[in-house]
Amino acid sequence: MKAQELYRMVSLIRRVELKIVEVYPGDVMQCPVHLSIGQEAIAAAVCRFLGKNDPSIGTHRSHALYLAKGGSPVGLFAELLGRINGCSGGYGGSMHLVDLENGLMGTTSIVGGALPISVGMAMGTMRPRIACVIFGDGACDEGAFYESLSFASLKKLPLLFVCENNRYSVYTHTDQRRCSRPLRIAEACSVRTLHAPIDAANDAVTLYGLIEGEMGRLRSGGGPLFIECDTVRALDHNGIRDDIAHGWRPAAEAELVKRYDPLILTGRHIDRETREKIDGEIRDIVESAYASALKSEPLNAGETADKALFP
Ligand SMILES: Cc1ncc(C[n+]2csc(CCOP(=O)(O)OP(=O)(O)O)c2C)c(N)n1
Ligand SMILES: [Mg+2]
């Protein structure tokens, strides 16, 4: 049952992202998009451990987090289309998703910016609730990363750090940067760590099993947990192009994308018939969500968020 639910979420994230890929060339979405294709299993598995009352925050690449936290596909599509029933009222776009009802406090495009905010969220969180932040390897090049780990460790905060290590900050590989294995910094700050190599991190069922044993300690005041998930980005840093085919990342990356496809790895835990049934249901959900988002009213041209929210 758990495997089916995890597969359903990976399938939902993939299908939503593919819908964006399909419609984006028509210029209907006026915001940049950073797609999660290739990395879907991480949010899917992590968010199974989070309830609506566990505040969470993400980055510029957070469609997967929004959906896995329970956000509606209509709210996401409408946000990208700049419609008033978007999850952020149509003002935020892809990088600024909010869903307070489900405990998604926001997502931010400032690399590393979510980390200190998550520390504040954890400070205001009462046991057994926890806070969670999902961020990329690029955030580990920021000073705020060190400060957040250090403070969370010192105060034994109930904070789940999840690093999606796709080894790239835009097109710069971790080999050319300061920190290729972020969990070492967490270890240096006496934060408990867990490493998910790509075959585990891109398989939601395996990743779920890896994390499961750690959640009791985290929820009962044992201090923060840092999970580093190795993964691979399937498409361009930003937008819908295939940057590997354009030569912006080495061809070997395409091999990783193929070999560690989260939909295939997670799908191996259930039978083909069930997989096809789930995929069919998800296809219908996503198509009708997009159609419904398209019917939502657009924002008034020229109106600013402050005027709309605080008239
Ligand atoms: C403080 C800051 N510096 C630079 C940027 C430009 N920028 C946007 S995304 C990005 C790369 C982020 O890489 P990573 O954190 O690994 O996330 P990924 O895109 O790989 O998911 C950069 C440098 C930014 N948004 N904020
Ligand atoms: Mg990265």
C-alpha cells in the first residue's frame, strides 16, 4: 500500500511537470520554471513523514515539494498561469509557492535563503511537530548554510534538513566548488546525518525505508537530522530544454537520468497492472486540473500584490 501511494505521488509530480513542458512553449506561463523531473522521489518520500502541522519550506525548484506536501495541482497550474486561484494568488509564480493549509510556508528563489527561515520555523515548533527544509547542493556554498546547521545543532532543533544533491548549481559541478559532500559540514556541526546514494534517493520506496528509523528520534527532541540525497536533474536548470543535448552538461549525465529514473525505480515495487491503473488516474487528474486552472480568472493587469492583498 505504501509503495502504491509513493508511486502515485512520483507519478503525479512527473505528469504535472510534463504538462508544463507541453504547454510552456505557448507562452501561457509568464514565469521561469525549474522542473523537478529526475528528482521526484525525494519530496515524495520525505513528505510521507510530514503532516499538515509540520511547517516546511523549499527553493526555486519546489513543484515536487508543493505537490508532495498535499498541494493541489489546480493551485500550482493556476499560479504558473498567473490566475487568482493560484496557490499564491497568482503573484508568486513557480518559485514562490505557498500552501499554508498543508504546512508549506513558502518557497524562495534566494539560494540558501530557506535555511535560516527553517531554523526560525523549527524554533517556533512544539514537539512532536518538526520543521523541514528541502534545498539544493548550491545552498551549501552559502554562509547561511553553516550558520543554520550550527544553530540548529546547538539548540537541538526539531529540524529536518534535506539536501537534493544533483551536483550542479546551474551548470557548475560540485567538483569546481567548495563542498561536494554537504553532509560532512553537518557532521562537523554534530548534526546527525543520513546519506542516500542515487539508487536509494531516486527510489521513493527505498528512500522511505532509509529515513523511517530516524523519525522517532527527530520528533522526540533528539536534535536535527540532515539527509543528503544524491540525484540527477533531467532537464535544464531553468526551463524545459534538454541542456545535456545542448552540451551544457556532459553526456554521461543523460546516462544517469535514464538509469535512475524515479518513476521506473519506484514503479519496480508494484505490479504492472497497478502501475498502469495509477498512471491512468493521474493523467486524468492532471488534465482536468490544467483545464480547470485555465478557466480561473487572470490577475488584473497592473495590479500589484500589496494592493490586492491590502486594499
Ligand atoms: C543568493 C543567490 N545567488 C545566486 C542565485 C542564482 N541561482 C539561482 S538557482 C542557482 C543554483 C542553485 O543550485 P542548487 O542549490 O544546487 O539547486 P538546483 O537548481 O540544483 O536544484 C543559482 C546560483 C540566487 N538565486 N541566489
Ligand atoms: Mg543542485
